[in-house]
Amino acid sequence: MATMLEARGISKCFGGLKAVDSVDMGIEDGSIFGIIGPNGAGKTTFFNVCSGVYKPTSGSILFAGRDITGLPPESIARLGMARTFQNIKLFKYMTVLENVKIGFHIRTSTGVASAILHSRRYREDEDLAAEKGLDILTQVGLAGYKDTLASNLPYGLQRMVEIARALALDPKILLLDEPAAGMNPSETRDLSAFIKKLNARGYTIAVIEHDMKFVMGTCDRILVLNFGKKICEGSPEFVRNDAEVNEAYFGKGMRDGIAAGAGAAGGV
Amino acid sequence: MTGASEDSGRARLSKPLKIALCALGAAVLLALPAICPQSYTMGVMCRILMYVLLAGSLNVINGYSGQFNIGHAGFYCIGAYCEAILATRLGLSFWIALPLAGLAAMIVGFIVALPTLRLRGTYLAIVTLGASEIIRLVALNWEGLTGGPDGIKGIPAPMLGGFKISRSGDYYYIFLALAALFFFVTARVIGSRVGRAWLSIREDESAARSLGVETSRYKAANFMYGAFWAGIAGAAFAPYFKYISSDMFSLDEGFNILSMVIIGGQGTLVGPVVGAVIVNFLTEVLRPVSQYRLVAYAILIIVMMWVRPQGLVGASNSILAERKLGRRRRGAARAADREASCGGAK
Amino acid sequence: MDYYLSQLINGICQGSIYALMAIGFSVVFGVVGLVTFTHGEVIMIGAFAAFYAFQLVGNNLLIGIVASFAASALIGVFVYKVCYERFLDAPEYISLICTIGVSMLLKSLAQIVFGPNNKPMLDVVPNRFYGWDTVGLTLIQIIVIATVAVLSILLYLFLNRTRWGIMLRAVSQDRKAAALVGIDVKHTILAGNCIGCGLGGVAGMLLAIYYQTLVATMGGAAGMKAFAAAVLGGLSDVPCAAFGGFFLGVIENLGITFTSASFRDIFAFVFLLIVLLIKPEGFAHKKGARV
């Protein structure tokens, strides 16, 4: 299987602090990949390097075989990488549909001239954004909220809107940063099912998550970071039993979580 | 549970009512020179229309893309001087000089935009201020081109097929047409992919970039668009004033235009119109005590920032209306956050 | 050669006034955390306060310093109440526009109260010259440089050796942490703002004495120069701002010898734009200018 997203020796320093330290990662096309680690392990920073928000201090990123190291986020998005953010970056004063419509920017091309003249390109672009936007919302189950102001939605639904907006890019890979944060167990189960459904439709997905049950039950492969370094990578089984991983998460809370996850996942 | 259409806080007029009001407004505007032909009234209306263009174009920059431009007088200056020079030195017709002047202002807009693309809000504002002053000082000192402190006199009036436009009442129609054109064009651009890109930059630039919006390109284009129309305003008014000099384009004038946008409203099409009307109305009302004019504007600006930062009829559903940083999440979400960070490893 | 040397001396002297203006600005920015457009008007108020003090009690320099400092510090209270107090946690541009409003207000009121014309400020300091031929220092220049030096030393001692000064520096570095250790953040910000404004006021007095004239509209150019000089230090670093002031004064004076006097103000803008284009965060790496 082809490698969709590959990180080679990625390091990111902020002044004296090494937030990410020589991390290698390979995400296979069509898989669901999880990134876990204690708070402050550098997961979001790593995502930020992958999506172009940060330039890596050293190392390289390859996306679908192409070196994208140092490219700005808008170029990487254009190449087919979409992401959501840890603290939800929705356009809170726009409606849900307006948020999703902006996701179609890459797939449309109306410029100032076409806009002024209401040319055919303009009309086609507007139709595309409106129709496909509504489609995505319907698939995600949010069609009823299309005219609701984004900030008026409950947190869990806001996350879904952010995912819907990311889907509007028709991406090759979806990077989700803590999508289950703030969700109760039943919502988390729904999210896991939703992600698997998306994956079945062909999207490669990378997820940062804290919720062990979720990660063990959803992901094909998992990368574990601690203090910016990779300490383990493999199937959920493999990661679950790794001594260093267990050590990284102090306290029985982690072990219970892994045990519970093993019960729920029933082998991956 | 919120379901279908949500009223986003704006009073929604029904479509037929809207059309009727617009038609009425248009009829009044067109008939105005016949109803009130006094040159004083026409003069005020002409000034209001000029400021509608200036404030409107500034609003496209500040209100729609969220960039902080306080040096709009510079683009206005370029447009006016360009038309004046082309008309007096090269004898070009007004109708040719007008778009050329707009183009010149647009190019200057691009030049000013370039360095600001990496700068944050306040620093961007200072650069625009500096650029505006440099433009004015160049106009003041480049005697050969701009007449230096003497300015340019005797700017020829536009000719419309043998008919010389000379009365305020005649100029009024030109300005009205330009303002109408500005609104028509701007409304179309704002309602398109381009406008959406601008709005996304205003609301959350890093989210916009992650969605593929080429923010640098769109910010520059936005500046150029605003500069173009400011140049058009300057060029259209040069023959009306008949004489221009650099002190007409000082920082004070820039603040004048800014206050119209602040008071009237940012991020909506009507905001700058309301602002232009209010500020010019105040100017006329305060004529007997004109030294207090700026005092009045200053107080209005401060009050507006205290009470309604987006302006009287500005975009209430936008980041412009935010008065507290980080009033992002409601209580429920914040609690969920806390839960997420503590309860992850259970 | 002599001419350039004397222009250099002029530059250093002028630069010291700019340094004081910039120091005041960076104290304000450091403590409040917001850029202000009012510094120019604060400088102007100080000049007028000194002017009227001299008219009332005669040409006593010390009284002038006290009057200008006090008047500008008082205006600082007004600026704080209107522009900063409510907006410490608000989007930056709101307070910035408020300061634009206050600056417009002060300038217009000044023109109404003091009249729009230049007022002469003569013979505050007797016209004496120390030097050879054309190269040397006038007594005015010596007094100006001395005043700036003394005030700078006092500021340094205040910021580094007194409890109040340490509180100010704490608030300028991390407001939340300062609050957590029991510092009254709001009053410290008020105090810092007033001190910065007061220093600006004294700079205004020095400007008036040096040019022997003052006018209600002098704030605009002065404020821009204060900002241009302070930008060099990232807006909050005091010594860097002082250096910026000297540097600006020198290039301004040398610049007009090569071009013409009417270009004087352009140098500040060009200098400002160059710094903002090359290193907008300044050379002291504190509050950044980049996105």
C-alpha cells in the first residue's frame, strides 16, 4: 500500500525547547492512524508541522510522495490535506452552511472579474458550493442546522461542522486534532463509527486523541509520543502492551483505559 | 434545540418591501437636483457622495478583510493628483483620466500592501499611516510634477459631448453614477468566492489558510480594490474642486474618512453610507462652530468604541463586534474543555 | 567638515529629545501593552504646561520640568480611563481607535484653548555658546542633554531599585503572574502610563525650548517620531528606544544637510518603514509584530 503521509526525522524547536524530536511516521493510504501521548507530548505541534502551520527545524514531510516540507498551509491544503483544530476554529459568526461553503475555496476559481460579471464560472461555483455544501451537511446529519450561527451550536456539533468543512476540500487525508474532546461516551462512540464510515469511503484519517477507548477502538495503527519523541508505533495490541508506553502514562488510570479499550475493540 | 433558520440578529425586511424602498430611494436621489437645486444643497450632496465612495472603499479593506488601514487619504491623494496632472499637463479627457487615476491608486495600493502582509494589526496600521504621509510629503515637495505647495490649479471640467459639466447639480449625477457603480460592483464581489475569502481572513486567518485560502494574495487584492475606488473618488473630485493641494490629503483627512467608517459601521454596505451622511451632516450643523467639529467626531468615535465597536449599522455578526477577547466559548464548552483535559486518561 | 560635525552635535542633541519621547512611549507600551496615538498630544501638553509655568513664575527650568511632567501625567490618567481601563482584555484595535479619538480630541481642544498659532518660547535658557568657531555646544543643548540624562538615570533607578519599579516591570512582563503574586495590576498600569506620559511631557518642554517655539499641532510629528524611535527596541525595550531616538536624531540632521530642511519629517517615516519591513519585532525580541 502506498504511503499517504510520511514524516522523516521531524524536529521542531521553539527557542531552547525541543517540542518535537526526530519523529518518523508513516501513514498508509486508506488507514486510520492515531497519535497519542500525554499532555505536552508534542502531538499538536507535530500536526502543525505536517499541515504547514510550522516549518520544521529539521526533517522532511512527504505527502502522497511529494515533499511538502516548508510549504505554507494553503498550498498543502490545496494538495489535499484538510485538518481540524484542537480548540475548534470555526468562523463563529457565520452560519453552518457559510462555514462549509468556504471549504470549497480550493474547488472553485471565481475571481473579481467573474464575480462582477456574474459569469458562468461564478454561477457554477456558487451552485457547487451551495449544493455540495448541503450534501456534506446532510451526510454529517447537520442539514437542519444549515442557517444556524456556528457559535450557537453545542460543542459536539461544532466539532462535526468543523469536520464537515474539512470534508468540503475533498481531501486525500483528514487530520483531526482531538475530535472527541468534550464528548460524552455515547457521542464518542458515534464519532468513532462516523470516522470508520468516512474511512470506508476512502478517506485516510489521522487522529490525535486522549480518549484511549476511542483510539484503541478506531485506529489501525498508533504512534505514541512523549516529550516530543516517538516511543512506540504499531497496532493497538502492540502499543497496549509496550512497557515504555505504560510507563509514560503514570498511574492506573492509563492501564484501566487500555484494558477497557481492549475489551471494547475486540482485536484490531 | 436550535433547528431550522435562525435569525442572525438582523431585522429582515421582506423582499418586495426592500425593492420598493430601493426604488423610492433611487427616485428621490435622481430627482434631487430638480427638487433642491440650490448650489449649497447640491454641494453638500456631492461631498456626501464623495465620502460615500471614500468611506465605502475603506470599509472594504477594514470591514471586510479585517485589515487595519488608517492611511486611506494617500490613495485618495494619488487619484486626485493623477487626474489633475493628466488633465492639465497632457490634456486628457476626464473620462480617460478617471480610470487611469484609479489604476494608479490601485498600483500604489499594491505597493503599500506588500510589506504589510506579514505584519500584525497595529503595525500594519502604522505602516499605512506612514505610507499616507510619505505620499502627501512627496506631493508637497515634488514641485516639478505636483506643483509643490502651490498644488495644481485650473483643473478642466469634464465634457460630455460638447456639454461642459460645471454646476454642482451636474456633477451630482456623475458622482451618483460612480457611487451606484461602486455599490453594484462591490456587492457582487462580496457575495462571491472572493468576498467569502476576505471574510474568512477577517474572522480567522489561520483557519482560512488551512482551508486553502491564499491569504496574502487576497489581502493584497483587497487593498488594491479599496485603493482603486479611493483613487476614483479623488479623480472624480479633482475637477469639481478645480484646485488641489497636498494639505487636502493630510492624516486628518484620513482620520475623517476613518471616523465615517467607525461611526457608521464596518463590514456592511450601508455602514459607510450612514457614516458619511452623519459626519457630513454634523459638519454642516457645526459650521458656525467649526473648531468643535473634530471634537464632535472624536467623542463619537470614542463613544462608538465603548458601546458598539462595529459601528451603528456595522456587521454585528462578525469579529468586529467582539468587545472581549476570548469570549469565544460559552460556559458549556469551557466545562467540556476542562473535562477533556482531566478525563482523557481514565 | 566643521559643518557636518556641528550637524552631528545637533543630531545628538535633538536625538536626546527623541530618546526621551521614545523612552516615555516604550514605558507606556511596556506596561499597558497597547500602542497609543496619544503620545504626540501628551508631548504637546507638556510643552504648553511649561510655557504657562514660565509665564507665571519666570524662567525656572525645574518648575518647567515639574509642570510639564505633572500636566502630562494628568492627561495620562484621562487617556487611561478612556482608552485602556475597559479594554485591557479587548481586541487591540478598539483601544487603538480610542487613542486616535483622544488624540483628535486633545489636538482640537488645544487649538481652541491655546489658539492655532505658534507661540514663541524665548530666553528660557540664556543664549551662550561653548566651543570653537562653529563647532561646539550651546547652553540650550547642554541643558537638554543633561535633562534627558538625569531623567533616564532616575527612570533606571526607579525601574530597577524601587518596589514600584519592580511591580511595573512585573506587570509589563506577565500580567497574570503579577496579579497572582498580589500586585494591583490596574493601578500599576495607570502609574506606568502616567510616568511614560510625564516623561513625554518633559520632552515636549525640551522641544519647545530647543526650537524656541511651540504650537498646538506639534503633536503629530512628535508622536510619529517617538513611535519610530521606539520601534527599534520592539516598542517595549527602554534602552533600545533611547538608542533609537539618538539614531533618529542623527540621521534626521545629517539627512537634511544632504537634501533639504523640508524633508525633515520624511526621515522618521522612512526610518520607521525600514525597521518595520526588516525587523518589525525590533531588536530586543519582546512583544512581536508578526502574525
